[in-house]
Amino acid sequence: MIAYLSSQGKYTSFTVGDRVLRFRTSHNLVRYERVKEWDNGYIVVDATYDKAGTVEDYIDLVPILENLRIPPEDFFGNVQSVQIKYDPVPA
């Protein structure tokens, strides 16, 4: 299964099927550019920030799920890869 990572404003969304984990992120984040690594809840990405440009960044989803009392293995299920996905901006 493929999961999707995106951001909008101050929030990041991690989507697996019809389940969405949404959490606050840096207000300086412009967008995620590329997923470099996925390791069962730990993601290494290239992200563009308005002041820093494009840098390697790290997202650990496990503590977020644990704080919500959601077992990570239940949420991630059989996620084999993560892709960046932004919906087109309406004209």
C-alpha cells in the first residue's frame, strides 16, 4: 500500500487509505519535495522552507500515534512506501 504526505499552511497530512493523520508543522514549511526513506513511521524527506530553502528533514509519526493511543502497527498496516501528493490548486 502507498501512503501520501502533504502539507497545507501549518499542517501536515499523512494519508493511508481513508485514514488521515493531521498534525501541526512549521509555519515556514512551503512544501515537501521528495520522500527519501520510509521506515514504519519514520520518514526522511526533502522539504522546502521559506527561509532555509530545501533541506533534509525528519518526521517521526510513532510518538504522534502513541499520544493518540493508536497502535502504530494498526495505522501503518501494510504501508510499503510513501509519496508526496498535493492536490492541484483550483484556478
